[in-house]
Amino acid sequence: MRITTALLPAALAVALGGLALPQPARAATGPALAVDATAGRHPISPYVYGMNFADAALARDIRLPVNRYGGNATTRYNFRADTTNRAADWYFENIPNDNADPESLPKGSESDRFIAGDKATGAETVLTLPMLGWIAKERARACAFSVAKYGPQESTDPWAPDCGNGKKPDGTNITGNDPRDTSVAVGPEYVTDWITHLKTEFGAAGDGGVRFYNLDNEPDLWHSTHRDVRSAGLGYDELRDRTYEYAAAVKAADPGAKVLGPVGWGLNSITYSGLDQDTCSRTGCWSNPPDKAAHGGQDLGPWYLDQMRAYEQQHGTRLLDYFDIHLYPQQSGVFSQEPGNDTTKALRLRSTRQLWDPTYVDESWINQPVRFIPRMRDLVDQHYPGTKIAMTEYSWGAYGDINGALAQADLLGIFGREGLDMANLWTAPTTDQPVAHAFRIFRNYDGDGGAFGETSVRATSADQDKLAVYAAERSADKALTLVVVNKSGDELTAPVALTGVGAGTAEVYRYSGANLAGVVRAADQPVGATGFTATFPANSITHLVLPRGDDADTEAPTAPGRPVAGAITTDSVALSWAPATDRVGVTGYDVHRVEGTGTEKLGSATGTSFTATGLTADTAYTFVVTARDAAGNVSAASPGLTVRTAPVSTPTGGCQVSYAVSSSWPGGFTAQLTITNTGAAALDGWQLDFDFPAAGQQVGHGWSATWKQTGASVTAESLSWNGRLAPGASAAIGFNGTWTGSNPVPAAFTLNGQRCA
């Protein structure tokens, strides 16, 4: 079909001899986008824009908020010798850091320089603390599998041919090596020593020193990554006990520091212990892992959180501040630094849905919905409320390609929208790679510190796989900021509906395949009272900044009245307060628990009442309330209310306990107990007490309760998830024990001080 020349200038039409000019391709119709600045409002943690080992130039450019010193080499880092063991990553070799002055150590070590660099760029540090029990033994090169000592091997270091990979020429592992070839045993005192040094050099966490500490790195893979010093997988109990010991050492040395654990390698780290991963990878026992079975069939993640909460309830000290699990996409080719073919590129962009979408079935061996961030949030809310969630390693690869930049921008938007508390890219890109520009879109789109907002607001797309949209309000100027990621590969024109935002003109900044050198200022976008229509180029990331108009509401509501306590139980307090006022109108209230010099948000309400739950019995709490309006303005906090939760109650009516030895063997047994509330009132927390009738009976590992034994007397205390027993309800608990001589059943049980049937 010929296109008419009737609309062309006459002279041009004559010059063309009546021939048709090709018309530019029209943009396809894209999915409808919608942003509501009055809904879905919540803070975005600045720590979701973190990295591992970012260099100073990039850190300054994007105002990097948090930088992590982590990875496999840090598991055996000796800060006094400034030497790491590279484990399975590089021939299990001890390698001293070259830039240190041996005479000045530990001053000037690599870790000291790393922290000093973070302080210079304004980033907080996440420092990995060895918890394995071994560190590099001295400032000298050494390797765990010497060819001279252990024989020929499958592969050796090209620059140190005596250092092998620990595998015989037929590929089987060398066993029985001496860990002392490279390493020396240490305990929690090593952590105390290191933190004491760091406080001397940089101050305590609250005074500008190291704020965050990782409890080692991927301990559920120690049996593989560090098999030269540890051949067996890490089980439930040992992970808990090491966490108790090392986290307690951190809190004792620097009470203001925050602890992150268990720092697992991925989704399996929530489900299986290192011991089960080790065992089942060899035997195929995934349907019935023995370590999980020995712990009541409970997945490792919730069990671990229960144990951390139990410690706080018993000792009054929170050891775990962040529940930290790494994530690397398991879809074929996605994590690679090579962008791959078109199929892999499409898969990379699609696979970000595993972070949040319950309808997305992971296209890998996982083959099920992952919803990683909501999954982690649900776990901490159910098993240890108040714990933050972190992902201190992740990567979607393709740093040098626009495809990787699109995925990274999508990830950063998801992190903020879904409420992740910390994320650290492994490892940092170079300053000129496309993935670095994805960070600039959020952190420095104009080269002058322009950034995405700090308060997330509701933003939706009719097709997230084509156009992903994220929106936030910026606190400094109340501007609405939008990031739109076109992942479709086609130029798309889409309507953007706006609620709670006035008309005006939006600034437009864009990174795309058309100019991989950096973010470009594009033509301004007119914005009407209800929104606008815009064209988004193929393979592009667009940041729109809509300033508040002169008539915008920038006045915060008044502070609400001091909260008043209503019903108080062992784990909850009902609160109410006098309303705040606002010249436009209050849209909601946020309730906070005062914690040290800061506060922790417990929840929100549209009215003037709220029940704080998940509290600890017989514990004092201080609560404050803030108000917010439709424009997102937040009031000052109300005066505080301090109230103590009720102590554990004594049941009225009765209780029943059954005790059964489900299995027995020479010197050992498994006991199963069922506690039933036969009274008329509910129990809010319980404590079961009994005495073993024979000498030599001893509780070993227990589950579904916190177990303690003194002499013959045994106590089992409820956990967060099974402490409430309605009338007629039961709780099943148990333990593995040992015995000598005889193993009779206990004769009597008491529950909360009352004798049970």
C-alpha cells in the first residue's frame, strides 16, 4: 500500500517524484499504569540500595547507604594477621592481604581500610564475623591440600602448583586432612577481641563505628565450601548454639550493634539445616530429612526464629535483629554475567517475580511459587515479631548489559515496594556498567543527588512483565517520584492515572539502550489533574519527578493524645487515644514501640484504637502514636504510655499431660508429651514442670518448647506460636533424652504451678 504525499510540503513531494516516505513505527499500546499517592504508604529502607565491596567512586556517586564485607573468604578472616582463607573458591589457600604493613597490624588491615572507606563515603558497614570456629592461622601463604602431603589432585593452582583442590584425580574428595595446615581454632572470644579493636579505631556502633555484623557467611554450606576444616553439615542445634554464643558476644562488646543471621545461601536455607542438605544431597532423603524430623518436622527458618525469641524471653536481650537469607536466581543462565540469548534475557526479566508474586512458579528446580520477601516477612511476623529482613547477597547478573540494568531497576523497585529492610548486591558493579546506572536512576539520576522518594505509595501496572512501575514521595520537597521499567523490548505508550497529585510538569530522566553511557535528561512531561499519557522507549528505565504544586498540603496533623491502655494480657495491650486534627483531614495512625533512642512501628489503624500483640509476658513497654494525612504529612509523636504486660496466668479448672516414650535404644530415648487445657479459661503462656524418677535420666534436644533441667527437675516453657491454649486445646512437645540404669515415666506434672491429671 502506497502512502499519499498529499500532506508533504509541495516542493518535497515534487522532489520525491511522488514516492512515499517510510513513516516511523508507531509505539504499541502499553498496559495502563496507576499511582495513588494516598494509599499503600510505608517507609522505604535506605539500606535496600546496598552493595558488597563497592569502590569509593561509585559509593560517593550513588550515596551508597550500606556496604558489606562478606563472602566465603571472610569466614576464616584473621584480622590480626590480615589473612583470609579462600576455601573452595580458590584451592583452600591462605592469602595475606598485600596492602597491609605487618608491623602495624591489626591497625591498617584490609577490614580497617574497608571500614575507613565506608566512613569517608558515608556508608554504613556490614562486617562478617567468623563463626565457623577456625581462622587462618598466620600471615603466610598455605594451603589445605598440599600435593606433596596428600598426593596428586584433580586440579592445582596454576601459580602455586603444590596447592590442590582437595579432590583425587578421579574426582573423589580427599578426607582426613589436618585443619591445622591452614587454620587455628577460635571461639566467641575472637569476636570480642575484634570488636574491641574496632571500637578503639572507629568508635562503638552508636558513635559512628560498625553498625551491622553478619554471623558468618552461608554456614549451611560450610561442609562444602570449608570442607577442609569441617566435613559435616551444620545441624539445627549447633546453629542455634553458635548463634547464641557469637551474637551474645557481639551484644556484650557493643550493645548498640545490630546482628544479622543465619545468613543462609538461599531458599533451601529456610527449609533445611546444613546437616540435612549435606545428608540428603548424598542419600536423596529430601522428603524426610532426619535433622528436621528430630525437630518436630519444623522447617529450619521458623525453628531458628522461635529459638531466637525464646532467648530474648529468657534473658531479656534481643540477639537477632535481621533475619538474613541470600538469594540467587536458580533459573538457567540468569545469574551469569553473560546476558545470554533472547530466551535467557526474557527469563531474567520475568524471574524477578519470584521476589513477590504468589502466582509465579519458579522456572527452575524449585518449581513452586517462592514469594521470597513476603515469605520472610510472614516468618518473622509469626515467629519473632520486630525482626527485620535482609538479603545481604543477591545478583541477577548481566552487569554489562542493558538487560541486567532493567532487571536491577526492577529489583530495587520491588525491594522498596515490598518492604525489604536491607539488600546488598554481590558484588558491586564497576562505575560505568549498566547495572551501576540502574542504581543511579534511584540514587542520583541528575548527577546532583536527585533520588527516588523515601515513602512508597501504591503503584500498579496492568502488565508488570511489560511495564513495571514504582512510586514514592520524597521527604525533602514532597515531590512524587515514579520509576517505570519497560521490559517488553517494544516502545510502549501507556496512560498513567494519578490520585492525590495535582497537575503540573514532571521532569523526565531516562536510561536506555539508546545511550548506555549514562542517565539522560529527556523532555518534560505535562501532567493533568488525573494523570498523563507517555511513551516509554524499548528497554528503558524512566524516572519522572512531579514537584508539589503551590497549593499542596504540606502541613502535618497535630500530635494524637497520649495512649490509654485497655485490656492487658501476657502478650498484648489494647490502646486507644484522642484523635489528632488536620486542616484537610487525618487518614490514619501509626503505633510505635519505643526501643532505646528509636522506635519500632507495630502497625497502623484508621481509627483511634489498636491492639499491640506479640509481646512478652511481665515486660514493660512504652508506646507512642503518630498521625498522617492524605498528603503523607506525619505528626509529631504523642506523649508516651508505659505499661507492663500481664504475668503468665494460672489456669482455672485443670490440665492433663500425657507422656509417652515413642522410641528407645541403649542409653537413649525419644519422649512425646501432650499438654491439654481442661480448664474453663484460656492459657496465655504455660510452663510445664516434672521430675525424672531415676538418676541418669537427662533431657537432650527438645522441640516445641524451651527445655531446661536442673538435677532431676525439668521445665518446658511455651514458645510464641503455641503458648495460647483455649479450653480443650492441646500442645504437642517432645525431646530426645539419655538414660542409664532405667528409664521410668515421670509420676507427676504441674502446669503453671497446678497439678495435672
